[in-house]
Amino acid sequence: MGPSNSGVGRRWSPTAARLLVVVAVLAGWEYLSFSGALDASSFPSMTDTMAELARQLQSAELWTALWDTVRGWASGLAIGGSLAIVVGTALGLNRFAYLSVIPVVEFLKTVPVIAILPLAIVVWGATLQMKVFLVAFGVFWPLTIQVIYGVRAVDPVVRDTAVVLRLRGVRRFVSVTLPSAAPFIATGLRVAAAVGLILTIIAELIGGAKGLGLSILTSVNAGPDRLPATYAFILVTGVAGVVVTSGFAALEHRVLHWHESQRNLAATGA
């Protein structure tokens, strides 16, 4: 009974600590507002913000904006991620193609997505297509490099064993290459999902496309009376980011439960 209770305690301790931190931050926010340390014209109180958030949760405005953001994010991530996996795998399997193309990939990876936002607005305007393009462009290059490294990171012993066993073609790819690349791809997708959400909000906030970013911009421009709504929308974007990151991390752990990195996480209770 003792070891079982100890395991439960270890599992719940991080969760309890995180909840306590959230409560402490919210309490500190309310205290600073009440004491006047935070300028009321720039920082609404925590209770006012939460009251506005509760009101928004009952309105169609928030859910419509959230759906527009999720739709743009998911479409861009699906397109950019799929292309990155296909292109990265092809380049990783072909040394000549890798050496020929990698300088271009490395260069385009460094191009800030915000720099091509004006061009995207000129071509597509403040539309869903503009958001999808920016997200796909932003996640494609770093994820492609991650996939390439994963495909090329096959252990030499495993590679030699595959040669001895005469594994070729699809069978070798499924049995040797894919298991080696899977952790790299999973990590790349998790990071790309978070980056893609940030790019979606930027496209809405600066590009004017419909979504949470535009709702934040609209409430800011409406004046001080709408500040609680501004902070409420910001909180929703933060929660969305936590949900996306946690969801992809859980999926990674579930799919790659056989990998050493996931077993180590399970052993440490992370």
C-alpha cells in the first residue's frame, strides 16, 4: 500500500504545484490591481477580466473567433507538416539531393515569416488562405530539417544489420529508417504545432484575418472600457497554446511509448 500511495503522490505533486502557481499568479494580479500598483487604464483587475471571460464564453463572438483561429492553424500545420515529412524524408534518403538542397533549406529557414506577411496580404488579403500560407511556410522549413536529421540518424550498427539481413526498399524504410526518424518527427511536429499557433495569431493580429488575434486588436482599438475583453482574449490564446502543446506531448508519449526518451520521462514522472 505504501509504494502505491507514494507513486500517486509523485504523480500528483507536479500537478498540484502547477495549480498553486496559477492561483498565486492570479492572486498577485488581483492584489497589484487592488493596491494601485498596476495602472487601471492599462491593466484591468483579475476579477474584471475573469468576469468578462465568463461573459465571452457564453457569447458566439469568442467561439467563432476561436474556430477561425483553429481552422487556420490546423490547415496550415497539416499542409506544411505533410510536405515537410515527404520532402525531408526524400532528402534524407538521398545524399546527393541532401547536399544539393540543404543550403537553400537552411537559408529559407532563417527568413522571418513576419517579413513575408505584407506579400501574403497583397496576394490573398485578410483571408483564411493568407493564414494557411503563413503557417505552412513557417513550419515547413524547420520541420523539414528535423525530418532530414531523423532519417539520416540511423545507428550504424542497425544500418549494417539491415544490410546483412538484406532489407531493402519499403521493408527497410519501415523497419529501420522510420523507427529511427520517428522521435525527431514527433518532436518537430510538437514544436511546429506551437509555432503554427503563434503565427496564426500574428496573421490575425497584424494581417487582419478573422480569429482571436483580430478580436484582441478590435478590443484594444475600442478603448479602455474594453480592456477586460482584451485580456480575456489573450488568456484564451494562452490556454489554447497550453492545450496544443500538452496534446501533442501526450500524443508523442502514447505513440512513442517504446522509445527510450519516453520511458525515461515515465520513470521520472514528468
